Amino acid sequence: MTGWGRSLGRYDDTRLASLNTSLGIDPRTLGIITEFLLDQRKEGRASETIRTRIQSLKQVARVTTLDDPDKVKQYLADSKWNNKTKTKFIDTYSAYLRYRQITWTPPKYMATTQLPFIPTEQEIDLLIASTGKMLSTVIQTLKETGIRIGELVLLTWLDLDTERKVLSITPEKNSNPRILPISDKLIGMINSLPKKRKTIFQPKKQALRDYLCIQRKALAEKLNNPRLQKISFHTLRHWKGTMEYHETKDIMHVKQILGHKSVTSTQIYVNLEAALFLQTTDHFTCKVAHNPQEELELIESGFTHVNNRGELAFYRKRK
């Protein structure tokens, strides 16, 4: 085996190493793509980023010449990709050309911004109830915490604190580390999993995604509910962010839960909450606290502070 072949073998977990899946690509181009893969690893790119970049480069390399920017531009102009996909590929291709020391003027495509799909809690719970032990625990964990699938596969048994009922999250994608509360139900589901490895879950994200695709398709067909097909692991992060903002109306709280570095990333959940609950009329139970003890009792009962007037503190709780 050649030197680069041995190196490539180290990245089987990203599913990029199989030459048998590269039909239609000439060996020279395939070798360059492989060298680019290794360079991306040296640059510290995440495995998931590399996987998607190599996949898209291979797709284009099957139909046109990667080292000819004009031909790639023409391919983008003729392709049926949406503008968001084209924009992502342009970022990938620009990185590839920088590695190849080739200059180009990238085309500009205006990506249409769409709010992400948010399922109902009942639809999420249907998936949890209808999938196997491992996958249902994955979905329950993502539902309760809103962590990324990349953060989930990093969870070790040492990150689970059953006494305090929390999970310690190791961040990815430049997020913040955090400690998140979990339910007794989830603790029981996690503890029922086999302890065969250091990590709690299957460490290969794509294997979990593939299994989810199979399970949700079967359930969507059985229940004649195509909406279930739109639920991905990242959908659960959007659901959690939206529900947390709906419950608290506190964007900084949602930012902390999701581990965002900037509140700008969290702003989408304000828009999602407004869109989803536009028709909801808020009804509240209101209380007045006359002293710190009454305030403490109201807070423990789920009331939220609204304002103060003199020595009086006003609280409310959604009915």
C-alpha cells in the first residue's frame, strides 16, 4: 500500500476512504482530492466538514474538471441545486482551489433564507416510542438538551452525573461547554444501554443518521404522516431552542442552553417562536409578592417575575 493509501485508511470513520465509491473520477483527480482531504485534517477541520466537502467535490469531479474554474462555474449554472447548496459548494471549491493554488472569481448566488421545520412534540415522541433502544435514547437526549449530534457522540459515561441529573457537554463547532439538566426518564434510558465502550452512544454520526432515515420512513408510511420524514437530529435542536424561548422569553437563557458564542445565532428562535405561536393567545395567572419569602414561593411554583412597584413584586405564570 502506498504512503497516502495508508494515511487515507486512518479516516475510514469519515467514509471517505473507499476508492470503489469513486467511479467515474480519473485516478489523478482522485489522488488530488485525497491529498486535499489530508490537508484539511492538518488544518484542523472537523471530520463532518471534511466528509461533506469531499462528497461534493467527488460529485462534481464525475461530470467536469475540478481544476478548471470556468467549467465548474458552468456546471453550477446548469445544475438543479438550490442557491443554498451552490453557496456551500462555492465555499468548498474555494478551499480546494486555494490548496491547488488556483485563483478564481466565485459566482454569487443569493440563498433564500427559510425558517427550519419544527415538528410537534407528539411527532417527536412517536419517533421515540417507535424506534430501537439506542436510537430512541439518542432522540430523547437531543430533545431534552438540544445538543448537536456531534456533541452527542462525544458523550462518555463520565459525562453522566445521575446524582445531580445532568450531562456535561463537550462542545463542537466553536460552541461553549455547558452542563445541562436531564430527566429521570432519560437517565433510565441511558443506563439501560450496554456499556461496551467509553462513549455512551455509537460514535459514528453517519451510522446513526442512516438508521434514523430507515426508522422514520417506516413510521411515516405506517402512520401516513410525511412530516415525520422531515425530522432530523438537527431538527430537535431547533425544536428545543424554540420551546425554551416560548417558555421563558429569555434569549440569553436559550443562548446558554444551546452553547452559542453569539446571541446572533440564537435570534432565529425568536422568529420561530413568533411564527409558530402567532395564533396563541397568552393567558396568565398573576400574583403579587409582598416579601422575599412570598417571592421564593412563587418562583418555586413556576412564576416569572414581571416588574416591581415599590415594595411589591409582580409575577405571572402561563395557564
